[in-house]
Amino acid sequence: MSDVSHKPPITPILAPEDLETLGRQHLQLMAEVWILRDRVKLLESVLESAGLLKSGQLDDLVPDDRLREALAQDRDAFVERIVGVDPQERTVERLKSHGR
């Protein structure tokens, strides 16, 4: 049985009064994700109807090297913009210092 008293204290990132703001942000992000999912489905439907896309084709798509690199760059820029940490520097120490 481990002794929990040896764990270092957790430094809170948010104050209790931030909870309402965080909740509103969460709901807004959920709405944005749903809108994006809805639009992607509509776009897939239009492309399928026009004969430009087969059903399930995107699920089986494997990006080529150029597209894979572009997607990775977009993802890393997104992570850095939202989290504030360069994805190439995602170390435990870097993430810990980010919250201070």
C-alpha cells in the first residue's frame, strides 16, 4: 500500500472563479466541433453525389508524404497556439513550467 502523503502538492492553474468561464468555453468548443463535423458530412455528401468521392473513401485514405508533412505542421501549430508549447519541446519539465 503506497503512502499518498509523499506526492508533491498540485499547483492549480485555474482559480475557482474561472470555472464558469471554462464551462462556457467548453460548450462553445463543443458547438464549433459539431458545426465542423456537420459541414464535413455535408461536403462528403455533395462530393459523393457529384461522383467525386466514393463512400468510405476518406476513411481508407493514406496521405502521401507531402500531405502528411502539411498535416503535421498544421497540427503542431495548432498545439503551440492553443497549449502554448512547441510540440517539439513537449517535455514534462516544459509542460510543468508552462503553468507557472
